[in-house]
Amino acid sequence: MAEQQITNEDPRAAEQAAHFKEVFQNIRTEVTKMMVGQPEVVDGVLTALIAGGHVLLEGVPGLGKTMLVRCLSDAVSVQFSRIQFTPDMMPADIQGTMILTETASGAHELSFQEGPLIANLILADEINRATPKTQSALLEAMQERQVTVGNRTIQLEEPYCVMATQNPVEQEGTYPLPEAQLDRFLFKLLVDYPEENEYYEIIDRTTGTTEVEINHITDGAEIVKLREIARAVAVPTAAKTYAIRLVMATQPNSAYSTDKSNAYVSLGSSPRGVQGLMLAAKVHAILNDRFSISTDDIKAVAYPVLRHRVILNFQAQASNVTPDSIIDDILEQVKLPRSVD
Amino acid sequence: MANTDSLRKHLDGLARRGARYLRRYALKEAVEWSMRHVHLVALVVPAVFVVCVAIERFAGNDLWVLSPIVTVLVALVAPVAYVLIAGALGFALRPVNRTYSLALFDRELGYKDRLQTADEFLRSSDLTPFELASVEDAIPYAEKATNSRLQDIRIATPTLYTGKWGHGVAAVLLLGAGMFISFFVFNPQVEASSDPDELIALATPEVLPPVDEVFEAPQDSRDEVTPPTHVPSQTPKESVVVESTPAESTDSPLGRANPSDSNPKQSVQMGLSAGMSQDNKTGSAASNLSGQANPDKKKKETKSEPPKEQESKESKSAIDKEQPKDESATGIAGGKGTSAGRQASSTDVTESLNKTDQDDLDTDVDLESDDEEDEEQEAANAARPMINQRKAAVDRRLSPSGMMGQEENEQNNGRGGASGRKKTRGVAAMLLGVPQPDQLRSQINPGRVKIQRERAVPHPSEADTVASESRGEIDESIGKVARHELKPWMRNVVSNYFLAMREPPTEEEGE
């Protein structure tokens, strides 16, 4: 083998990684001024924002899902809009519509009134209360980063991130998200009740006289740069192989499917799952002081990336089998590439 | 700028060390795996030895060709050979390469794939800044791995299953049992005869008798080729009795001098089979003759046209006048070949002819009575059970349903006509002759009862008036409304019910 010199004349990799980590930590610090506890949820939201994905937050009311997104929008100085989904909401209500306006000369003309979907950070509160027709209006915006109304197509500005919330308990009058919609979310984060010691902090921060101010740490352009840095993280073959095996293991009757996935999964992850695993693992690798992702990074992000892409069958629902238990089994069964086990 | 030489050297050294570990691990793993089953392998040779010796003693076949000493040696060598072969196979089949070796260090030392990633990136020529940074990042980890102690790497050591040594004792006992059976059990000739020549003669393989003795009585083969009309002079029962005597069994073609031989049984079986074959031949001969003698009668049986039936009745009445009626004849049954053991002769043939005619005449009365039902069935074109005859429904080929009725219409050219068997619609009460239980007075039949009219007379009921009052305010909060969790068995009941509801229909149900 010919001798090779490491001629890293572009030392920006280490600097970029350090800058990335610094900005990430600053945003997290600002968000946690208001948000008590839930470190995994906060990191997941930030990771999805930087990786260029969308987040579905699931939890019972009162756990701070909406507040988390609001704090994030304050920390990241981007255009923020909130949509409270209701059953009577129509696509035009979120995309925008043509309205009759009066010009300065007194004439009337149709002009396009942009809806709340046209922003940088969208909080889609209680998204499962909207009808599938309205939910589907989000599909184009989330995937193609554009909104088409009539013959008008509007390109959405980067960064564009939809953070949706839904309540898993109160299911009456709701419309479960279709699989195509679920697949477009990079993460599905489960917001759980806080710990006992966190309640003291919640009381002190929210019921006192002092108000917490969220400082603007960065802006949309900075987020786009961070996204480019994250995409530049190196990917070895072993990590690719492992991510592919994990995704294939969620698909019933595939080459790597486990007994549990064969029995309880009706629909496995799509190739978007591999993309999500790679992007999220890259962010995770930088945050852990590495320049290339490892199989441990993929394991760390497997749950939020895959849990909403594993569609269970009726037998699983009847047996109280959850997607996380399926992923547990997959992580245990799927062998690491080049493993001696 | 950093030189990759040091990193390469470290990675090369780690790869070599990792390969050694992996080979050692593979060998240990294979040995461990084989040790799990070696106790069973140790039992194989003694068990086979015992079985073969037992079969040899009781059945007289030579199955075990090894001498006792060789048998013991084989029983001792087989487990060792099994462990060695399994270890060699495991060692050879375990993939050991550079990447695997570095991955071993990454995993055991918690380096997050840094070493194998750096090694992969070093092999490529065009590196991105992050790949170069990844290689640089791996240098201190490679040095640390080089200086790491070998004991740090965790490799499972094979476990010897000492609790399975009882199988070795069992193997020894089996060997002893085999030896005991081979030498002492069920060998009366060895015990009775003290002459060494007799012992040698007993030990030598059995010799077949001379050729002229073998071909003395091959009667069976000749009986097999006798024509059906040939009546053997010896009845089957006589042949069984004669050939089953032990004296004649020694004269059989495969006769042996050994009294424990099974040739007498063979001769008995051969005699029985010969007699049975003769019976079958005679029965078939009788059927052929009776069938050839009255072909017109058979046609009349199958045809149902009225003019031909009248003609057949006339001819039958003429035959009836000429020949007296014989109540003991069974010509039809014999003609169908079901009466085995009857010898066909000319008198029997004529008897069968007479019986056939007589039965045809008897059945004509029934045919007349069944005409109405046949017409009904033909009109309905449906398969209905012949209740008065206690038979299953017939299809359009006049064969019992279930045998021929399930076949598809061969001439299904879409031109109509009689199709396959149709399903009978209705209930048993619609068929004539099916008894229905009378309805007892003041008792209803079991099952659902449709109430046509209900005599319910409204009666006024007296009750206290309820004074309306406001609901009032809730004094305290309701609290947390918990979801009612079903008990496991209740959940299983609900789960099984809905799973059964959602099961796809089977092919029979789908049809």
C-alpha cells in the first residue's frame, strides 16, 4: 500500500464540529430555562431541527409540548406560527387562500393571503384533531418544502420545521395520522410526566414573580449552516450496513426481520427510516465529539426515528405490544456488522 | 499534517493481535459447542453396538462386523474425533480478517468504531475533511489500544459440562451389555455342544441346500399362471394344512437347516396366498362367465326407457315359465365377483343365469314403484337422497353421490343440458316420508319461537311522585379518572374474540 499522508489542509472540520456543538449547547441552555426536565425531548427537538426533519410530540396535556416549541422559536430567531388544529379546519385555513382585496385605485383584485403554514417553525398543535383532508395539506410542505394553492406554488424558506403535537389518550373526535403523514416526521418523541424533583423547579419557575426571558441565540441562516455541517459527517460502511439492517428488520418477512416483527408488525419502515437514522446519527456523533458516525449513534436514535414507522397489527394492539418493544427486540436481535458474536 | 505511518503500524499490530484472539476464540467456541454434544456422541457407538448385537441374536442377521476390542476402541475414539473435527471446522469456518479484528478492539475497549472507521478511510484515496478528522481522531485511540493489556479483552471460555459424565458411564454399561448379549445370551448351541468342530460349524455362515432340492416343489409358481377355468385338485384349506407342516417346510425352495429359521412361516404364507389367489381367480372366472352369459339383462337393468322395459318383462316371463324358480341361487352376487371361494362350473353358470333372470323379475316390481320418484328427481334435476332405499343421492351418472357426483361436467361446452349435482334447497320436512315429530299440546318445540301475538294488557302501577330538584354543585374534584384495566384473562378473552373475528375466511368458507 502506498504511503499516505494525512493532509488535512482544511482544518475547518474540527472547528465546524466545535462550533456546531457550541451552538447546540447554547440553544439547549436557553430552552431549558423554561423547560424543566425532559432532556431527551429537548435534544430530540434540537436534533430534528438541525437535521432538517420534523417532529411529532406525543404526550398528555400539560407536559409542556407547546411551551417547548415556543421556547425553541424564541431561541432560534425564525418566523414562528402556531396552528391549533380543529375538526372544522380546512386546507385553505393553513395553506392560504385567494381573497378579494381593494387596491389603492379602488379596484378589486384577487390576492393570495398566506396561511400559517408559510413560516420557518410551525407548531401544529393537536394535529390529530384535524381531518385527513387538512392533515394531507401538510404533506407537500413537509416533504417538498413548498405549498401549492391553485396554480400558485410557494417555495418555503429554510429552515422549515413542523413540530406537531398530539394527545395519545383522548382519542374521541380525532383522526389518526395516516402512514404517509407519519413517515414524514423524522422523530416521534414521547413526552412523559416529569420526575418528582422536577416539580419543585416547575413551581418555582412558573408561579413566581420572575419571568424567564429566552434570548435569541442564533437565526435561521445559522441553523442552515449547522445542517450542512451535520451532513458532512463521515459515514463508514459498518454504520450504513447496520442502519439498513435495522430498517429491514422492521419490515415483516424481510431478510433481517425478527420473530416479533413478523408476528406483530403490519407495515415496517420505509427508506425514509434509513435517511432519518443517518441524519440523526450524524448530529449525535458531532455532539459526542466524533467526526464519523458509529453503530452506537444509530442505536441511540433508533427509537425516535423508527417508533412511528412501525405500524402494528391488531394482534399487537390486543397483546399490548408497543413499537418500542419491537425496536427493543430488533436492536437485540440484529447483529452488528463485523461482529464476533 | 500528520503521518499515517504510525497509525498504520498501530492498526496492523492491532489487526494481528485481533486475528489471534479471534482464532483462539473460534477454536474455543467450536470446542465448547462440540463439548455440549460429546456425551451424546459417546453414547452412539455403544448404543448402536447393543442394538446390532441384539438384532443379531434374536433375528439371526449379521449386522455388527467389528470385533469387541475394535468396538471398544471405536467407542473411545469417536467422542475425541468428534471434538477435534468440530473444533477444526469451527476454526476454519470463522471469518477472520482485518476489519473483524479491529472491530473486536472497538467493541471491547469502547472506542465507538473509531479504529475500523479509520482503517476504512485510510484505504480510500479521496477523503473529505470529516473523514480526515476521523482518521486523526483515531490515532490516540490506536496507541491506547496497542498498549492495552490482553486480558482486557473478554472472551468467553469454554465450559466443560461435567454434569454429563453420567453418559460416559452409560456408554460403558452399554458396551458391557453388548458384550454380554453377544457372548452369553440366547446361544444354546454354544452352550450345548462342547465339540470344537460343531462350534466352528455353528459359527460359520449358513449354507444353502443343493440346487436339486431347491427346485423340487415350485407348485406355487405354476398355480399362479393357471387359467381361470382351471379347477385345482387341491382346495386352499388343504394346501394351507399340508404346506404348514414343519416336515415339508424343510423342502421349501428357501429351506434352511436352522430350526429358528422363518421358512415354515413363509411356506404357510405362500400356501395361503396361493389358495387365496385361486379363490380370486375362480371368483373372477365366475363373474366373467355370468357377465358374458346375460349381456342383454344388464343392458335392461341400466336402461330406463318404458318400451324396452316392457319387452324385457315379456322375455323374462317367458324364461320364468320355462325354468323353475330357485330360491337358493345367488347369481347376481356371483356375477359381480363378490362371492370369493366359489368354484365356477357349468352348473353354476346356468344357475347364475337363472338367478339373474329371477332377480330381474323381482326388481321389476320395485322399478315400477320407483318410477314416480325417478320422474320427480329428473324433473327437479336435483340430487335427493333415496330415503325409502336408504341410499345416498345419485347424480346424473346414476352413481352414488360422493363417488362420481363431485366430478365436473366433462362436456361443459356451455350448451346447457344437465349440469352437475345441484344442492338441495329446503328442509327434510319437504320430502315425503320423512317423519316429523308431532307437536305436543302445551309444549313448544325446542329452538327459537317467533311470538306472533303477545297478549299484554297494560296495568296501571302506583308509585310515589318524584320531586324534581337541582343537581347541585360538585363539592370536590372527581380526581383522576383511571382507565379500567382488564385482568389478563379478560384481556385474553377480548383479544381472542377479536382475533377470531378478524381471521381470514378459510377456503371452505370462502367457497
